[in-house]
Amino acid sequence: MTRDLRLSPPLAVALATLVSACAPTLGPPPPTATRSAPALTGPVNFSPAEFAWSQRAGANIIAGKVAYRQGSVRYTCAGSAVVLTPETAWSSRRMAVLYGATDRAALPSDEVRARTPRAPPGDAGPFVKRTTCDDADQFAFGSLPDGAWYAITVVKPVGVTAPSMALMKRVAVRGGKTVALGL
């Protein structure tokens, strides 16, 4: 036996509202870059104008910690430079060539250096932010504008002979927040 259940329009609206109120919420979307993702194909030229956004003052902070290991070998960044490169079409292409990725990578630093001649030419130096990793393998960058950045450092093995590793990770900041970054 089947039953034909008909609801009046006001009752249907009330029921739909009630059901939607019970639907789970996933919270706000994660922060993303304020620009669209750069293209990784075709020619790309260095353009200082594409980096201009990174020179504005902002309220974002990146608080980083290196905890890199290869098996039982622990690596440290203590005393090493940490650079923060703004994401542009040029820098994304450069990361793709140097690291084989644009989101994160860990490669022997000699391998990254050997790939440098194939990377797009240009000097992002004036737009790159720099700091030093402390003895606890931590670093921080403050006063950052909204946008996406590439954090890069070289780590050395502790207590053993092994090649140094170049670590790179993309991080987006937005809304005056502190972002914890693990490398």
C-alpha cells in the first residue's frame, strides 16, 4: 500500500527550512591567494610590476618551524637563511623548474643549484623577504600583505654525513592572521 503525501507550499517551505538548519556546516573556506593561480605553461618573463603587491604592509604573520627528517636522520636549519618569495607567474615557473613542484618540495640542495640555469631569468631579490632560522629551528615573517608566498630554506643533517636539503613550501596568508608553517 502506498500513501500519497502532499504538503501545502507554506508547510513545504517550513520543512525545508527546518531540514537545512540541521545540515552540517564546514566553516569558512581556507585562505587562498588573492590572485588566481599562475599559469605554468608558455613563456613567462620577469616583471617587477607583478611583485608590487608584496611591498605593501600587511597584518599577516608566518610562524615557521622546520621538523624535517629522512628516516632516522634529523635535519636543522639553525643559522640558515629563510627566504620568502612572493608568488607570481614568474616565481611559480621558477619553483616548478628548480623543485619540480609549486606546492612543496624537499630536494638535495646541489640538485636545486644544478637546475638553476634552466630556470627563468630575473632578479626577485628586491621583493624577497629574509630572516634567519634560530637554534630551535624556528623563524617568522611579519607585516605581510594578503597573498601567496614560497618559503625556502636549506637544512643540514644533525650528527651524520648526508647531503643538505633544500625545502620549499607555498603558503597563503589572508585577513591579518598568523599562519603556522611546517617545513
